[in-house]
Amino acid sequence: MGLRISNLRKEFGDFTALNQLNLELGQGEILGLIGQNGAGKTTAFRMILGLLSETSGTITWNGEPLKRLDKDIIGYLPEERGLNQKITVQEQIIFFGELHGMKKTDIKARLDDILEEFGLLEKKKEKVGNLSKGNQQKIQLIVSIIHKPALLILDEPFSGLDPVNAEILKKAILRLKEEGTSIIFSSHQMANVEDLCEKVCLLKSGETLFSGSISDLKKTYGKKIIYLKTDKKDTDIAQLDGVESVALHKEEYKIKIKEEANAKPIFQDILGQQLFIEKFSLEYPTLEEIFKEKNRRMSHMKKFSVIFKQLYLEKVKSKSFMVITALFVLTIVAGSILPNIVRDITKEDITIKVLNQSSISELPPISAINSNIHISASTSEEAELKKEVEQDEINGYLILKNQNAKQVTGEYISTNLSNVAVNDSLNAYIQSINQGLLIAAANLSATDLEQMAATDSALKLVNLNEANDLASSDHAFILIYGLIFLIYIFVLLYMNMIATEISKEKDSRILEVIISSTHPVEHFLGKLCAVIAVALTQLSVFLVGLLLTLSFSKADFIQNTVKEQLSLIPTSLYVYAGVFFLLALIGFSVVAALLGSLTSKVEEVGQYTMPLVMILLVAFVVAVLGISNPDLLIIKIMSYIPLISPVVMFVRVGLTSVPGWEIVASILIQCAFNGVVILATIYFYRGTVLTYSTKGSFIQSFKQAWGLAKYDAN
């Protein structure tokens, strides 16, 4: 079974030195543990040796916890050598052999053979301190294997060895392998790892990039290296399809191709030119090339995360972000409780008259939920009551009519129908009348009466100001107006933020330093994603505040009007709101980032982004126009134009029946636009960030960026 490490993790306070290391090493196998300095190799060795305790995970040998087994099964060559300089080579080896439980006679029986193997037999009686560094290193290895360990750990065994001694060490390692020793060693020299190991584990900053056989690792990359010996010039080879790079390597060309399938067309192309081909070999990349590629990929992600984290944390921790977010949440909370506060402070008396046009001769006593609501019967004509409402002598009047012999309906006429207490009082009054009629007609029991209490009464609301008629308003307006407002505010705020951030770095010239340390694509995507993440964070706080307000607010307006209206909105409309909001935010932010990179000074941001602001304003105006008449031809056309379509199409979806294919087409067009702009920005970005126009001319900056981008691409 051998060595098995599962989910091994080591933390030093807040620092994670090793995270989730998994590897297996069977009997007679060699595994190379490779990584840059600080990758976690030595930490892993020390945990295997029991010198460090693991934070989590397990280390077993043949199924048993390694720490419980006899340490004599392990041999260890540390990176920092440590020998007694004052004793002889022979005494040194005997000392360590006896430490591992060997008899002195057994040690002496092996001593000459092993010293001869390492070319040190004549040094047997010399003091260790008199030996060269390379010979001392060989002695250090001998004392680690003299007791024939089952598991051998070698930390940088080839460090400081000349080629001759390195070859001796390789032969010794292979001999130990044949004898059944399991060997794990670290090395910065990938060629040695590739020559000796069947398995490899790649570490990067404590994280495992790969763990498994070298052959499997190479297969994941494919055969992408061609070694070519011919009289064809390297400049001609570089122009062939599928070629990434060409370099002269040991009197032959080393050609890196994009895909393994490109090798055959390249060979046929060279063969078709009737050139002399001395060698054409398709090979897997070397372990060193794979290691560099793995580290390069991880390095890109790390640099992206550094840029993302720096900008994101800077913005969410800023006072402006916290103040704006807090003010918005407080506005939501205040809006939910303000109607009740105003009502309690003002205590305005409300007068309502009841006009009985039903067959009931005597109406039951009239009562209201609140003491400031006064409801009384009236014998006036409807025209007179209407005139009293218009002259503000009364707040409204209720007309009672027969629906059938056992039920009456009510029609409340007023200029203000939003007072929930009034509506509830009138509902309760009509319900009490209908219950009384049914009881009188059917002699209902108390149980029947309780069941009837849950029935709805028939109350119709009629607003004398038809333009403000809440009863006829569309509930989707709430979400539509909300999304238009959010898109306008958020897009305006955050597109200026990303443009200003990039321009600020250009103005201070720090951007050149950043670009020298990271790829422009990583910088651009890091900035873009960070700004979008800040926007989504702020939006999430707003939505959480809104949901908490809707859930816990006791205000009548919230409980009986807002929540009721929101509950009537289809779930699909909420989904479309999220999709269109995100598309608009990404689209405007990407274009703003490109424009910001063209500026030379922060003061130019407003000038360069003005076209974007105008497009946003057009989208806002068209959306408002679409609310009043969503079927206009101009509205339908605008719902397919990038940057404008997210707002306008949402208005159409919310107010009319739009075929599914039209919605999908609008979304795909905006997605395609966003993708094209992102690719274009990535192409231009290296040129734009190095463009400084003293005249502040957009055209001049664009031409310079285009030239630099083309030159860099070539």
C-alpha cells in the first residue's frame, strides 16, 4: 500500500502553508514533489516526519497512521545539511546507523560497499569537515539510507552537486527503487524529476496543481512540441497555420504548436516544398515546460484576484459607499413607517356619508376602525354628495345597492382611495349588513356565522380623479419603474467609477508599473469584475433592506397595498428584471472602461463618457415613453438596440404580451454586443493604457491605441 496522504492541511495562524494535499506512493515507486520556493514542499516533508502536526488530514503507511510507527522505517535527507564536522566519515555513518537500531557489525559489513558506490571509499577515515561540499552531501545521503528505510524522503538532493556526482546519486536512487524503497523527493531541476519519477505532485503556494503519474499529466497537454531539422528558415515556419512559437534548440528548431492535430499539416507543408528534412519529431512537452505553464496559469488567476480584491475592498470599505447604502436603506425604512407617523401626528378627521339605494329600510349602526373616521347616513342626492366631495366638504360617499335579495354591494366614491383604514371600515360595514341579511333569511347558527365572517364583501372603489385611479393601475408598474430607476442610477454611478479608476491610474503613471507586472487583460477584467461586484453588493444590501421592511413593517400601506401589488407580479418578470439589469450594467461598464483607458487625465473622463450618458438618457426617455404606449413602432425597434434594449424590452415584457423569441433575440443581441466589446477592449487595452494625448483628442488617442495594439499583436 505504501504512503497515502489525504486532505492534508497545515495552518500557521492566519497563514495556510499547505491546503488539501492528496498523494499516493506505492512500494518501489518514486514521486517528485515540485514547486517554487514557498510552495509547501518542506512543510509537507516535516509533517510526514512528524516534526509538525497537521491542522487536518491524515498520513498513513500501509493503512496505519505514520506517526504511530517506528521512525526507523523512514530515511530523511534535509535541504539544510547537518553533519558532525569533527569526526570521521566512518564514525559518522556508524553513529547514525546505531541511532536507527542497527548493530555495529552490520553497519561495518555494508560500509565499504556503500562508500565505494558513492566514490568515497578512500575518504573513509577522513574527518567530515575536511571534505568538499559535494562529498559531504553524499555522506549526508549515505547516513539517511544506511539502515535500508522503507520510505526515503529527499529534500533537494541534487542541490550543489556537479554532473558526475548527480549521476552517482541518480544511480543510487534507482537502485533503492529496485530494492523496494518508496522514495519521495523535491527538486527545482525538472530534468532529474522526469528521469527518475513515475509520479509527480505540483504545488503552488500550498495548493495542489496536479497529483498523479507524469504520463497522465503529459497526456492532458498532448503532443505540442515539434523538433525539426531542415534548411527551412524559422521565419517561414512561424507563418505556418497552428504554430505558436519557433526557437532554435540544439541546432534544430523547437516548434510549439496550438494543437496536436496541427502537426500533420505542418509536416505536409514542409514536405511539399521539397526541402531536406533530417528530423521531424512530435513530442510531449517536458515536465519543466508543463511546470512553467501551470505556474503561469495560476499566476494569471492570482494577479486577477489581487486586482479584483484590492479595488472591491477599497470601494465597499469607502465612506461614500457606506453612507449612500445606509441612506438608501434608511429611506426604505422611513418610507414604510412615514404614512403611519404622519397619520398619527395629523389625526385628520375623515367624513364619509352613506347613500342607501338598496331595499333595506333600516341600516345597522355604523362604526369605523379608527376614531377619526366619521361615517353617517345621508338623504341627499348623489349629485349633491359628489359636489361636496369636489368642494372638500366631505372625503367621500358610499352608495349601497342590491346585488340580490340577500346581499348588497357598495361603491365608494372619493378623490383619495389609498387610505387603507377607510377601505377596511367600509368593507367591514358592508360585510356586517350582508351577514345580517343572510342570518335573518336562513336562521343561521353560530357556526355558520363564523364561516360567513371570512367571506369577502363587494366594495368597488371609484376615483373622481381618473388619472390617479389606483384601482385600475397595473401592478407591474411598480417593478418597471423600479428597474428603470435602478438601471439609470447604478449604470450612471458605476460606469463613471470604472472609467475614473482606470483614468486615475493612467494620470498618476502607476498603470505602467501595474501593466509591467501583469497582463493588460488581467488588469482590465479584474477592474471590470470588481466594479460589477461592488454594484451587485450594494444592490443586494438594498434588496435585503427592502425584503426585511416588507416582512416586518406594520404599516398599513406596506401590508395591504405594496405587498399585495408585488405578489401579483409573475415570477418570470422578476427574473427578466435581474437579467436585463445585469446586461445593462455589464454593457455600459465595459464601454466606459475602454473610454476611460483612452483618457490621459481624470478631468477628461466626463468628456469621453458623455456619449454613454446620452445613450443612457435616451434609454430612460424611451422607456418612460414606452410605459404610456408600449406598442409604438419606435419602442419595438429600440428594444433590439444594444445598451437601450435592456430597459425598453423590459417595459414591453412587463406591459404587453411579447413573443418568447423576441425576448430571447433581444437578450442574445445584447450578450453578443457585450462579448464583442469585451474582446475589442481586450485587444485595444494594452495600446490604450499606454496612450497619452496632450491635446485630449479622442480621435488621436484612438489612433495611437490602434497602432500600439496592432504592433503588439504582431
